[in-house]
Amino acid sequence: MELRVNDPGLFIEELVFQIRPELVKRYVELEYEIMAKELAGLDGFCGWQIWVSETNPGRVTSLYFWKDHASYRNLDQEWLSGKKDEITRAFGAENMTFVRAGHETDRRYQMRSLA
């Protein structure tokens, strides 16, 4: 394992959704194909993780890591809106509910990681 030190820390964008439990795997695949894979080519984007709750079936948390808050804020909002619409069309709005954007009320930074 290797210790990674981020100075300054990486800005963490946290998005939480409630997904129909039987469709979680499909949602994870779509989020990667439509959103995360596309973000990988953007300046300032540093990574993505997706977490699925064991105790709250269907609860999915996506963490997007950015070089800094400015990189996150500079994301083309028209492009982002189009990607959100694409996921909704492919997955079905009836199969998902947006719960919260944790980074809007609790701005956090990843300072160190061990991987």
C-alpha cells in the first residue's frame, strides 16, 4: 500500500441517490459509462468512487474527486446537464430519486489516502 498526500486536498463532490434496489448494478454501470468515464478526460478531475449501502437497500453514494473547488466549479454546466439528462433517459426517472448533494452543505477535502 502507498500513502498519497494531497496538498492542497482534493475537493470531494458527494451525490446521494435512492435507486430501486434490484437496479443498483445497472445504475452503477450507467453512471460509469455516461458520467465518470467522460469526466476522466477533463482537466482537474482526479477520480471517482461509488458506494452502495448494505443497511439501506438502494442507497448509492457517488464521490467525485477534483483537484480543487475551482476545478469543480468550472465544469461546463450545459454539458453536465446533458449528461444528467442522458442518465435519466437511459435509466428511467421513476427508478431513481436524488437524495442530496453533500458537498453543498459540507465542503470536504481528501488530504491523505492509503491505497
